[in-house]
Amino acid sequence: MSETAKLELDGKVIDLPVITGSENEKAIDIRKLRAETGYITLDSGFGNTGSCKSGITFLNGEKGILRYRGYPIEQLAEGSRFMEVAYLLIHGNLPKENELNFFEEKLTSFATLPEGITNILDQFPADAHPMGVISSVISSLSAFYPEFLKSDLTEVDKDRAIAQLLAQTKIITAYFYRKSRGLAPHRSHPSLGFAKDFLNMMFFEEGKEVDDEVAKALDVLLILHADHEQNCSASTVRVIGSSHANIFATISGGIDALWGQLHGGANQAVLEMLEQIKQAGGDYKQFIEKAKDKNDSFKLMGFGHRVYKNFDPRAKIIKKACDTILDKLGVDDPLLDIAKGLEQEALNDEYFKERNLYPNVDFYSGIIYKALGIPTNMFTTMFVLGRLPGWLAQWKEMREDPDARIARPRQVYVGESTRNFVSLKDR
Ligand code: SDX
């Protein structure tokens, strides 16, 4: 007997089906609500609204649980590498050796950019924000690969587009970094592995080798950012993709959503905030008070989360990695001490405790990126490189979902009721 929820409206009781997920999450299926009652629901920010059924990532915000396709994030961060996790998210299982080799082999066929794309990249001013550059250039890929503009993509089309975006987004990112500093671009060597290849393209110097442990640190960060169920940018990817817009436009939209300070842009904002505190003599207490002041729009960047009302498991791993990596690199960054002091102060403050505000994935990640030599205005592009497989997995799942429909929410109209037009001369 399937479970139902009873809703009494205008003296009528209607039964709404209850859906139970594989981790026993419950949802009321309201797809028939308007047709049967004329009512819709209202949920600004969709905090209580499921947009889809998905088998990709499971979060439990109360317990601080994060799993990709059932595998705990702690185990993946410890034992796998980013390309394995990308395969896992996109195809649903951890790859066997031959599957992983074939997956990575596909990326090598996109190890160079079309000349038209490098011409476009060369037009951007050196001080352009990298997120705007990457979003624009990813969208312009549709001009060079028109075969992806069709609506009915085959399996081969999807796999090819996925490989192309995984390969070329990192090349575009590194190309713009070097160009913006007057450096000649350095070509991709996929055989180095995703993270090491990226760092080599970014910081190439004759006779210098990217340190394997530094590359490993970046690889772990990319794993930690790879997916996070229906976050703002993944939902944007699903919404754009639901209209059957091409994959390049779809991913470009996800990049733009991630750019916002309340989302992926927070990692850059955290570093700027820590620098501000350092300039203010390290007095983080005044910033805690600012964050609590309702008349001040300042928020403690890197703190709080829509879902995690406990520690963000990724923040725990990154915080631990901070000490290891800075130690390995011999970097003594006072911003890390300020971050730890700020965290302790906030975690012991009633305002933050009452609202379950804990450090999120963005709180410590910027300190590691800074130690790796990534400029602050490129921190969110690192989030793009990490999140890309998650967006692609969400897009693929949505496009293959027989129940998927074009995203088209309703609204409650609160504007003027009907009135007659008055011509300009009579107004
Ligand atoms: C990411 O969704 C995802 O999964 C995102 C992400 C992913 O992997 O995709 O995890 C990545 O985007 C992490 C979040 C990065 N953003 C920041 O660090 C920016 C600072 N954080 C806040 O802006 C906020 O916490 C959000 C945006 C993250 C969450 O916003 P919500 O869920 O809408 O929470 P809210 O604004 O309703 O806050 C509830 C209360 C409010 O106070 P009251 O009205 O109850 O008095 O908590 C307060 C807020 O003012 N609050 C904060 C705060 N975050 C929430 N107060 C001070 N500083 C903060 N950071």
C-alpha cells in the first residue's frame, strides 16, 4: 500500500502520494496539486522543494554526511583521484583500470583548443575576472562545435561533449591565466594526470617540475568540490539543460551561478575578508560583531550552509589538509591563524550556534589555493574545475530521465489587478 499525505483544502481532503528515497528521505509528490485543487505551493529559495529524483550525491545536513554514488567523501578523498571520481559521478560506478584509461584517453583528443577559441581568449583585457572569461569562452565553444546544437544527442555525443569540457575547461583556465600575465601559453600534457597537468600549464618554467604532493593536494580539493546535489549552480545547469539548450550554454550558465559570493564566489570573498581582518590588526572579533549586526549586510564568508546544520564534512578535510600542505610548502600564512581564531570565536558565539552556522567548503580552501600560487581572483575557477563533473553528471541524469520536463515554476501574483490603458497625452 503506497503511503499518502492528506491535505484538507476548502472542506475537501485530497490524498497526495508520498515518495521515499533510498536513504528514507520523504517527499510529498505535488505534481497533481494545481490540477486537483487550483492551489500551488510557495517556497522562496526552494529550501523545502525537491526538483528531481537523483542517484548521484547524497547529503545529510544534520549528520554532516556527503556521499558520491554511495561512497563517503572521506574515503574518496583518501583513496581515489579526481578522474576516478569524475567517472564515478558521470557513469555511476568506480571505473575498472581499462574503463578509467579509456575515459582519460578520450580527454587527450581535446588537449588543444581550436584557434578561434584562443583568438577569443586573446581579446579579453588582462584584468578581466577569470569567471567571466571562462563562462563566455565555454559558451562560445558552440560556435566551433555546431554538431552539439541538436536536441537529440546520442550516447556518443554526450560522452564526447563531456570529455571535451573536462579537458578544455582546464586548458582555457590556464591559458587565460598565463596570457593575463604576458606569458606564452603552455600546452596540456594529459599523461601528467589532471591536477599536475593543470598546474604545469599554469606555472610552467623551463627545468622546473610540479611537485607531486602539491598536485595531489589539488587533486583532493577537486574531489571535494566535484558535486553537491541540487546546489544553486547544479540546479541552474538542470534548468537550462531542461530546455534542451546545448551543453556549452548549459555549463556556461552553471559557471555564472557559481560566481556569486553566496555560492562558489565565497572562496574568493573569504580570502578578501581574512586580508581585511589582517589589515585591521587581526581583530576578528569586530568582524564577528559586524556579521551579527542586522543593519550591516556583512556576512561571515565561508560560514553557514543551506543544508549543513552541522560541520560541512569537506571543510573538516580541507582544514586538516591546510596544515599539512602549508607545512610541506614551508608556507607560514598568518591568514590561517586568523581563520582558525575566527572559527573558534564564531563556534563559541550564541548567534552562530543558534543558527547552526559552521565553516563550509569555502572557508579554508582559499588558504590552500593561495599556498599553491593560485591568484585570489581565480579561486572560484578552481571550484569550476572541481564541480564540472558534477554538473555534467546532473545534466546527463536529467537528460536521460523519462520524467524530466522543461523547468517552469509558477508564482503567486501580487501586482496590480486589471486596469485600462491611458494614452500618454492623458496621463
Ligand atoms: C557553497 O548549496 C550548496 O551545496 C553550496 C555549496 C556547494 O558545494 O555547491 O556547498 C557551496 O555555496 C557554500 C556556501 C558559500 N557561501 C558563503 O559562505 C556565504 C556566507 N553564507 C551565507 O550567505 C549563507 O549561510 C548561505 C548563502 C550559505 C546560506 O543561506 P540560507 O540558507 O538562505 O540561510 P539564511 O540566509 O536564511 O540564514 C539563516 C540565518 C539568517 O539570520 P536570521 O534572519 O535567522 O536572524 O543565519 C544568518 C542569516 O542572516 N546567516 C549568517 C550567515 N549565514 C547565515 N549570518 C552571518 N554570516 C553568515 N555567513
